[in-house]
Amino acid sequence: METYYVSSLWCVPRHFFDQLGETDQSNCLFCRGSAVWSRVSEPLHIYIYIFVCCYINVLLNIEYSLFLNDIIEDDKECFSLSVSGARSLSMTAQLQAQVQTKSKKTLARPGVKNIVLVEGVRTPFLLSGTTYADLMPHDLARAALQGLLHRTGLPKDAVDYIIYGTVIQEVKTSNVAREAALGAGFSDKIPAHTVTMACISSNQAMTSAVGLIAAGQCDSVVAGGVEFMSDVPIRHSRKMRKTMLSLNRAKTLGQRLSLIGSIRLAHLSPELPAVAEFSTAETMGHSADRLAAAFGVSRIEQDEFAVRSHTLAKQAQDAGLLQDVISFKVPGRDIVSKDNGIRPSSMEQMGKLKPAFVKPHGTVTAANSSFLTDGASAALIMSEEKALAMGYKPKAYLRDFVYVSQDPKDQLLLGPTYGTPKVLERAGLTMSDIDVFEFHEAFAGQIMANMKALDSDWFGQTYLGRKSKVGAPPMEKFNLWGGSLSLGHPFGATGCRLVTTVAHRLQKEGGQYGLVAACAAGGQGHAMVIEAYPQ
């Protein structure tokens, strides 16, 4: 009599198959539970057996990845039909073709509106003082908005709201979102406002858009950010400002002459905007240097990470992976189509630079820090229903997000460490579920310090209230197309770049979940989970 061996490869109740023959429990590589192996004496039973397995798993909505080629070598007996004698039939190409790739659960929730990223674009990010030097912030924001309109074919009156993020505001265009929208040709009936939250300003713009859509106020929102460091507002001293305002109010010539006579040379000293904490008076670079020292991050580690960032960014740029970058004709200059801060270097060259903040023994240098950057970004965010009704194919779902804040003195740049476990908990995911990580790279030392904090049981227990560490993202999933160290960091625009990059990487790499995390001035931070849209 011929004997047939098959495996269910699923977790199914043992008693269910007792009627088919003898069974025993074995460890299942796929579901990490118990699999049922059955020996049946009739060929017909094989088909009954397989049909029942499939039917049960359809009901349970469970899908498993069956990498049969690997398993065949380990246990051919489980996947072949042993006929009397030495005759056996190996897996055929037809059966291998039926093997489905791994699919995780979706984060869609009953009764909760799905919100999608339809498209994201940005101007090339350029070093401050270069090609964009003669523009204004709203010029860059307008270019990003026009690029979004061009790429999507979106009717200019089809948007319900526009939100932009920025940090150092141009006083002439304090609501840069409105000025840029009008300049880009959007309907003047579309409201617009500007938000600021340091380096996560465009993250705030995007999540504000998500909130408007989730609340049913809007179906379609454009969110973005802009920063223009080539021409920042420089003020007179406080004493000079007071004198000038008093002059404006003076009613007699004598009063005016008296005020003019009170002006001293010290009054003419200008006030420059400082990249420093108001509450601590400490520059961010100085704080990054202290943070690196606190977590034992060496100069070599920081330089190696910076080299990695520039190298990966150059590879991505050359391979055409930076799809969000749009070409921009700068008035009076050439067309700009690439980021100009990507400069791969060697460890030897990096080692020649002196500390930039804590001198002479600091470890943070100009080369392992993000540079002052001009640039703008824009993203089209819609309810899934609206996007599909307009004929768009979304790039990704925007899922759970959190904002965090902590001590701005000693934990200024640890936003990703605090935000990551919180957003994963909200989404019901673990670090191993995430396929793509995109963290904002303010400084190489900041990134490495966050990695060590995430991978520290002590930090997890002491500061995060956890029983053990969160775990550091694996480097093979982390910032694979470069980051802020190499691509540039326009304060108000980086958040949109991070989210759009995650969406593009998920499409390219076939992943399902991505995680964005960023630190910001004030000891604040942000994290968001993004889910790939089914292709």
C-alpha cells in the first residue's frame, strides 16, 4: 500500500485531524507554534486535508510565508509523496509559484478614516548662500507647491486647506503658507496657515493635516515646510530699537534731537538669530557634543556615520532614487535639479577637522553635523476615499504618530528615543515589524547617542519606564538613502522629506511598515508609523 506524508504548516487543533490518521506535534518554523503532521493511507485524504487547512486559515485571515526551497533541503520527507520503494516526487515549479510572500497585518481600524500620502516633492536642498541666495522663503515654498501641482495634476481649487512649517520667519511673509499658495496659483478661497515647532515643523504641518481630515473638516490638504538660511532676519540691538520707536513717536524737533544724541556706538551692534536654546542659552552643537560624551560616542564613530550618510546619499542620487526632488529654475540662474551638499569623503579627511563647539577636546565637527540649508517641501494628503475618487494611487497610509518632550538641557536631542517606543505601542507593533527606518540626522553624535539609548536596558528602565531596552534599529534598514547630514536640513522642510522617503523606500524595498523619528529644539521630538499602500 502506498503511504502519503503531508504537513499542514499551520497551527490547527490536533483533534481536528485525528480522523485522518496518526498525528504528532512538531515545531513549526513559520508560525512558531505547533504544526500537525499526518500520515494518511488514501490519496483522496490528501486533498481533503489540504482543503480543510486552507479553509480554516482563510477564516482566520492568517497568511504565512512558505519558503519551500529552503525547507525542502532540511526535510524532504515532509514535502514529498513516498511511494512503495524509493520513488519520490519533489516539489514542482507549479507548487513553488503558489507560495505567497509574507504579509503582515494592516493597521486599518474599523470606523477610523484611512488617510494617505498621495505625493510628496521638494526643491533640491542647497547649502545656504549658494544658488538660492537672492530668493525669499516664499519663492522656495511656491516652487515646491507648483512642483506638487505639476506632478499630481491636481486642480488648484481641489484642496481644502494648506499648512506650512517654518522656523526662522521672514517678517514680510509671516504666514508663508498663504503667500506661497497665492503665488503658486491656488484658489484664494483656500485657507492657509503656518506652524512652527523647530526641526519638526513640517511634521507638525502633516499631522495637523491628518487631524483635519480625521475630524471630517477636510478631505484634501497640502502640507509642507520651508527654510531659508541665506537671508535670516538680523535685528538692531534692543536699545537701538527702543530709540527708533521713540523717534517715531516724538512730536517736536527737540525731542528728536535728544533721542538721536542718546545713540551710542554699542547701540549699533546687531542681533543675529542664534541656533541656541532660549531656556538654556546653549547651542545645539554644544548640547550634541555633551550628549555624545554622555553616551560614550567616539569621534571615530561619528565620522564613520557621517561618511556612511554621504556615501549612501550619493549612491541614491546617482541611482535616481531621490524621486521627490523636483527641478527648479532659479530666476536669473540655471535650473537646479540636485542637492548640492552631498560630499563623500574619507575618514582621513574627516579626521583633519577641528571640533566646532566644545574646544579643543570636543568630538562634533562641521563634517559630522548637518549644515545650514535652503529648501522647501510639499505633500498632498487625502482621505483614501477622496484620493481614489480623484483617480490617484496613494503611496502610503499615514498611521499613528506621537509628539514627545523632555529636559532641554541634558536630553535635548533624544526625541527619537522617547518617541519610537510610544508610537510602536500605539500601533501595536515592535521594532522587528518595521521594515524602513528614517531618523533625522541633526548630528552624527546625536544619532549614535539615540542608538545607544534605545539599546540600553538601563536607559529603558530608568527613563522610559520599561522593563528592558527598546532595541536599536538595524543599520541595514536605517537611512539607506542618506539623511540630513548629507542631503541637507532646511529646518522647516525636513519632516516631509522623511515621510516621503519612507513611502518611496517601502515601495522600492517591498516593506510594509516604516518609522520616522526626529528630534527638535526645546527637547521635543516626533515619531510616526507609515504603512505601504498595496501595490
